[in-house]
Amino acid sequence: VTVFLSTLTPKFYFALTVTSSFISGLIFVFEWWHFRKYGTSFIEQVSVSHLRPLIGGAENTPPATTSFSAGENETSRQNMPECKVWRNPLNLFRGAEYSRYMWVTGKEPLTYYDMNLSAQDHQNFFTCDTDALRPSDTVMQKAWRERNPQARIKAAYQALELNNDCATAYVLLAEEEATTIVDAEKYFKQALKAGEMIYRKSQNCHSQSPQHEAQLRRDTNVLVYVKRRLAMCARKLGRIREAVKMMRDLMKEFPLLSMLNIHENLLEALLELQAYADVQAVLAKYDDISLPKSAAICYTAALLKARAVSERFSPETASKRGLSTAEINAVEAIHRAVEFNPHVPKYLLEMKSLVLPPEHILKRGDSEAVAYAFFHLQHWKRIEGALNLLHCTWEGTFHEVSVYPQKELPFFIHFTAGLCSFSAMLALLTHQFPELMVIFAKAVSIISVTGLAEVTWGPWGVLRSVVKWALVSLMLLGYELFHLPLQES
């Protein structure tokens, strides 16, 4: 080893460090590009996906889907990691509301990404493996995959020609062809009649085979969807008490559907009725630590607390005498809501313009704030002083809107950046002090070959390793400067 090291010139070490610096720089640039584009480290992703299974590890990746079957049980859903992208519980009707915006402005109200997620939801909710047994369902299976709205509507009419009781065909026409809420409600009533008949048939034979169980889940999804949208039609047409009754009946009939967030529709309708005691009862049931939070839950709870003190609240008076217990509770509730989603206050205070809410929302993101404020701003305005209390609390406590979810740089980004910088520093030192860097390289090689560089962790272990490197470097320095025999050194 000594003879081999003595034959290496400073040019070799310089070339080696420059090459390693260049390679580590390329790795760093690629890692940074991959992280900016996909939000993950490429090296980390490969190690998790391919190396961890080889050494017996298990992946812990949260599910990417956003739709939930009505046949799933509550326990399995509570054990699932919280998804970030959810279907908006209060999404508008495409034909009767989104399309009207496009007719007036000439602009698309929904993004392609949002509509693509909805197409996936429709295929998961309204199709199953047994569709091939019924020609109308086969046509509808193709209809949900169509990108052109007119092609979907045409396919729905074809399905109705094959089977006049095709519930999913009526659902599609209600969502996309109906140009008013009244027309949409008519289609949904036809879908309800057909859906209940199919649901009863599926209940009678669901235990015969796994295919029949899948069919029952699909028919349940259709029935729940239709009843929910009928309740929303009643709410939009001003029949609010009827809408509340329909939502309560739906939640009693299918109690395992908390992940579908029907309670958020109920909360909004109860606020319109100003039935604040009933709102509090719903919050007591669903504002639970075991259930995923939402802006609707957090801000509605804050609104009820603010309602008790907002009418007589004055920031000048409060600063002089201090906050009362009720005011402290209201302020803490607002803090909790703003911490969950800091984007909402700017929409409620009309510091940012509202747009039509999307069909899917990002939990704790700007899209959820738009969806919440679009329907709940009127409820905050109705309670005198509530927006003033929100403004005082939010402005005095939160100055910068946080970004959620915030991307943290993975370990390998820091690692490759450090490796690149270290290699560049070695190249510079080798160029400036070639003889000393040769001695340092020999010290590292001797430590590795002789086993002096044993793995030790902790601050004292690192200190011992540094001392070893320094001693061997000094020995080799003495060997080079005073030409002492290596054995004597």
C-alpha cells in the first residue's frame, strides 16, 4: 500500500477530487430538479420503493385515492392516514351552476386536474365488475370515461333506451344536462326511484358471491349520492327544513359514512336556519380527535364561540380591562381555526376575491378556504361583530399566511449539497497545497486499511476519530518533511 501511494502524484489527487466534485454536483442538480418537479427525493424514493422491501421493510405510503365506498366500516377508515385531497362536500352542479358561469364569462370554471379527479370518483362510485351483465351499465361505464360532456350525455340517453330504470344515467343527466336546479331535482327524483329498486334487489342477493357484494356497494353508493344531492337541491331551492330532514335521515340510515362529510352539508343548512343549538350538537359529535378535521368544523366552532361575545366586543375596551372568560374562549377557538387553515380569514374579511369552489379541495389549503367562505360568509355576516372579532384576533396574532403543505428538503438534498461543497473544497485545497493534501490522502488510506477508522457514534466517538486522523496525518507529515523511515514514524 505504501509503495502504491508513493507513486501517486498531486495531479492524480487533484483530478480525483475535481471528478468527484463534478459528479456530486450533477447528482445535486438532478436531485433538486426531481424534488422541484415531483416533491420527493429520487434517491429516497428508490431506496424506499426498491431497497426497503429487499431488507424486509414495509412501505408506509398513504392511499392516493380520495373516494370512499359506502360499504366500508368505520374502524378501518379511522385507522387510515388522513388524505389531503377530498371531494368538496358542497360542490356545485355542473350543468346548473358551473356551466352558467362559463356561458357568462367564457371561462372554464374547473381545472382539468379537478375534472380528472371527478372522473376517477365517478368510475369508483358508479361502476363495478358486474356491469357487463347489464347492457345499460356497460354503456354508463364507458360514459364516465368520456372526456366530452356531450358524449357523456349522449351515452346516458343510450343507457336509458336500453333500460329506463338506469339510475346512474339519470345522475349524469342531473349533473351535466340540467340547466337549472329544478331540472336537476327532477332527474334526481327519477334516479332515486330507480336506485331504491335496484338497491333492494342487491340487498336480497348480496351474500351469494363476491360479485354481488361489489354490486351492492355500487348500488349503495348510487343511492347515497342521489339522496345527498336531492337534499342539496332542496337547500338551494329554499326548502331548508326539508333538506335538514333528508340529511339527518341519510346519516341515520348509513351511519358509517362520516368520511363522506355529510355533516358539513347539515351544518351549513342548520346555520341558514339559525338553529345554533342544533349546530352545537352536530359539532359535539363530529369535532372529535379521531375524525379528520376540516375548515367547516373549526370555523363553525369558532363562529359559535364568537357569537356569544361579538355583539358587544370592542378591542379598545378589551385591551384596557382584559379579556373575559367567554372572550378568551372565542379567541382561542379562532386561533385554533386559523392554525388549521390560515387562508380562510382573507376570504371571510373579503381581502381576497371569491371564485367558484372546486369539486375537490386540498385540506388546509387555499381551495378549502374558497369552498368554505363561498357558502359560510353569509353566516358570519349575519352575526353582528363576528367578522370584527375575527379581524382583530387574526390581524393581531397571525401576520404571515403559512404555506400548507410545506415541502421540506429531503435528507439527500442536503447530503448531495454537502458532498458537492466538500469535494469542491478538496479540489481547491489540492490545487493550492498539493503536498499536504497527498499526506492527508495517505492518512485516510492508512486509517481505512489498518482498521483505525472503526465506526463509533456520539460526540466522543467523533472526537476520537478526528484525533486519529490528526495523529496519522502528523506522522505522515513528519515522514515526508524529515524523511524518517515509515516504520520508525
